[in-house]
Amino acid sequence: MQPTTPPAGHRDETPAARREWTTRHAVQATARRTAALVNALVDKAPSADTVTEVLREHGEDGPIELSADDLAELRSAALRLREVFAADDTDRAAETLNRLLRSTAGTLRLTSHDGASPWHPHLDSADDAPWGEWFLASSSLSLLVLLWNHQRPPGGVCASPACRNVYLTLGSGPPRRYCSRRCATRERVAAYRRARG
Ligand SMILES: [Zn+2]
């Protein structure tokens, strides 16, 4: 099987650069971007700069111009995607995802953005679909694959009342309750203090 090769002009022959190029659109990378964007968009009115920064951190290298409408649509997509993370079990996560997938605008297709990226699936109506539509479609698709592969919810909501970020369950091992080591430590200290009275 021939591996995907960056086209001439985009090609950087170092193995690390090649690996980065071919995995940027892998399902885990897309799911990580989903969780980061949900957390950036859900809590308060997000600024275009913050959202742009998250998109850049997760490999978006095209032009990013976010209008107030774009931000509102991204935020509404984030609130709907958050329901998948908040689902109690695999069945509920699957039902929630099915509901989101029914509202996506496109049919499943592969695109390489005219050779600018490795081939990867899209579920929005066009490669230049609005940001909110793209976010809902690409995120639903990546969460679908994670649920399909692992037969468990693709993530959860941090159990710390002070946080409520979403996180992914990508590795194996015991189920996690917190988004980060920081939250786990804070809650452990709080429980210890409560126990001591
Ligand atoms: Zn947390």
C-alpha cells in the first residue's frame, strides 16, 4: 500500500515532518481539536483571537477569519458536541452522536484540499463550508470513529465542580474522571481537607 505522500512544493523529507504532515488529520488529532475547541467555546463569550489560537495549535494553517456569526455558530456547535461528552454511557453517547450526524449538511467524502493536506474524510457540505458547520461535522465524525473503535464513550466532562472541561478517553487503562492532573490533585486535596473537618 502506498502511503500518502506530501505533494511537490509541500514536501519536507525529514521523517518527523512527514509524520506530522500525515497524522495532522488523523482521528485522534481531530478529536483533540474537538475537545480543545469545545472547552474554548463553551464557557463564556469566546474571542476570535482565542479560537484562532486553538485552531492554529491544532494544525489549521489556512487563513482564519472569524466573524461574530462564525463565533456564534461555532459556540452553538460546541454546546451540542458537549452533550456527547456529557453522556453517561456508550448507548447515550451513540444516540447523541446519531442526532448530531443527522443534522450535518453533507455526505461523507474524502478530500485533500487540492493536495494541501493528506486525504481525510469530510461530512460538511463543501470544503469551504462555514466554520460552525465544519466544526460540527468534523467533530461528530471523529467522535464516531472513537466510539466505534473502543466501544465506549469518546470522552467525558471533568468531575471537578470548579472546572467542567471536557476530555477524551484515548488510551486504555482505568476510566478517568478529571480533565487533567491539575484538577485531580485539586479535588484530592479538597477531599482530604473535608475528611479532616
Ligand atoms: Zn478539570
